[in-house]
Amino acid sequence: MRGKKDIFVLLGHPDKSGLCGALADAYAQGAKEAGHTIVRMNIGEMRFDPVLHKGYRERQELEPDLVAFQNNVNRADHFVVIHPVWWVGMPAVLKGLFDRAWLPGSAFRYIKTKTGERTIFWHRLYAGKTARIIVTSGTPPWLVRFLPGNVNAQLKWGILWFAGFWVHTTWFGPAEHPAHDKREKWLRKAHDLGRKGK
């Protein structure tokens, strides 16, 4: 491990009492034991409107929790997002978080021409940062990977990579009723990732 990191952990499951919450706990505990600095937010405890009522045509004022989220991402060297797969994607409230807070000027900035017109190119404002997505699914991970549309593509490529993160994914499943020893193995894996700051 090379140095200590500022790590931001986002629990993207609305209920922190299940497996995703336990994985977040294990990751954070491992990171703290190794001397990393940890900040954590649980999406179920955040208060914000996840709906973009006018799309991006009008500015929608950010609630304090969204501002805190942006600040935590800005400060972090490493960003960890933990969420379940629901209906071949992330929970709606987690997508809403990124809809609201992943904005031009905060996560990325489009390059404009001399006349002020937007081009197809952009600056990735989080370039140099790393991220880890930890996913749970009721379906075996090898099978989910064959589903149309690539379940992980939206968060990994369309959101995090787009803003400059170098992203790795860890996938646990089938996760609905895992055997005790398998669940403990997954928690040890999350703990180890936390210790390594990965």
C-alpha cells in the first residue's frame, strides 16, 4: 500500500441494515485500521429531491446533503460506492443523486469554442482519482454480466469514468440468502479492500 488516503464511502442502498450496509461497515473498519481517513454517507439518511424536474434546462438549487456529497467527492483520493442491483441497475435514489449532483463545473466541464458553443469534448475534473464499485445482486455475477446493456456500465463508465475516475468493480452474489461462511468471506474481502485503500 502506498501511503494513506482520504476515502469517501457512499452506501447506495436506502437501508443500511442489510448486506450492503455490512460491506460498507467492513470496508470502513479495514480502512480505519490501516490509517486511512474515512468519510461515509448513507443515501437512506440523506435528504434531497432525486428528481430533475426541469431536466438540465433550469438550475435546481442543491440541498445541503448534495453540497456535502460534492465536497466529499472533491476531497477524496478514493471514492467507494456500494449498492445492490435492482431491476438490472442501481437503486433509483442513487441514480437521482448523480442526476442532481454530478454537474458541469463540479464533476466535469465541457470545452467550448471561442464563440461559446459547446463541443463534444470535456475536461474530466476528477482525473487522477480512483473509485471502487461494490455491487450485490440476487443473480450470480457471471450471469448478470451477460444481461443486455451491462448492469455496471452506467455507473462505471457513464458517471465515474466520464468525470475522470479510474474504476474497479467488486461483485458479490447471489446475495439474497448467502450461507454464513460465504457472507463472512465477502465481508473479509471488503475489509481487506479497505485496509489497502482500494
